[in-house]
Amino acid sequence: MTDLTPDARGQLVLLAAAVIAFALATGALAYLQVGSHPDIDPRSEEGSPERIVGALDRSVHDATASVPEQYDWDERESAVGELEDDLEPRVETLRVSELERSVVHEIAYDETDAATWAADDCPSGPDRQFGDCEAIGGIVVQERAGGTHVLGVSFEIRSTSERVTHETSVRATGQQ
């Protein structure tokens, strides 16, 4: 083994420092890009209520099947109460479904939107045998052939994560 001159030792130390600096810079850059993907907007993933909206729509569709038009129009509040009882465990499950990802979903009936829905978008026409629509809470019902038919449910959703809060209103339709 040969002894290095002071100049050669200095150059070796300088070369080692450059290699270490390059490795640290590469590691820091990789660390900053962990979890980053140019095709995905991170806000669309974190706290987005899209999955909850789809699940609510399916839940309302399924729950309205279990409340057939067995209620006369005079018993519409009982029909709404049965629907709320059927929906509550499903909605509660959705509220806490993403806690492990630190996302909380607040889900409530949207009474104002339901009233607008009943007033503006109630199915009618000369060939239909449909009666009036009524919003009871956030649930819209219609009189059809003397029975109670559930058109759907209007929900307000607020999804909150550590960095973002999304708020939306959704109309989940029942079985037509």
C-alpha cells in the first residue's frame, strides 16, 4: 500500500464528501416525493365524500325496497319513521368508515333541499296517477294510488380529514 501525499489525501476527502452529498440529496428528493403521483390530485383522495355518496345512494335504494307501499298516504309519517330506522345503522357505519385514515364523515338529513325537491321536482303529468309530494325531514314521499311512495332522501355531507374539509349535498333516490 502506498502512502498518499497530502494533496492526494485532500482530493480523496473531497471526492468522498461529494459522493456523500450526492447520496443525501438523492435521499432527500426521494423522501419528498413519497406518496406523490403526478396523475392523482391528493385532495381527491383525502376526505373526499364520493365513496360515501355512492354508499348512501345504494343504502337508500335498498332501504326503500323494505318499505313497500304498505302505508296509506295518511300513514306517511310512519313510513318515513320506518325508513329512518332502517337507514340509521347504515348511515352510522358510513360516518365512522374511514376513521383509520383520520377522516370523519358528518351525515345529516337536508330538510331544506328535500323541501325544494318536493316542491320543484315532484313527478307529475297527465298520464300519471300521482298525488302530491311532501318532504318530511329530509325524506321526500309522494302519494301514489292512495299509498305512500318514497322518492328519496336528501343528505348534507361534511367529510373532514387532517388537511381538508369537503361539504356537499346529495339526493339519494329510492326505488322508482
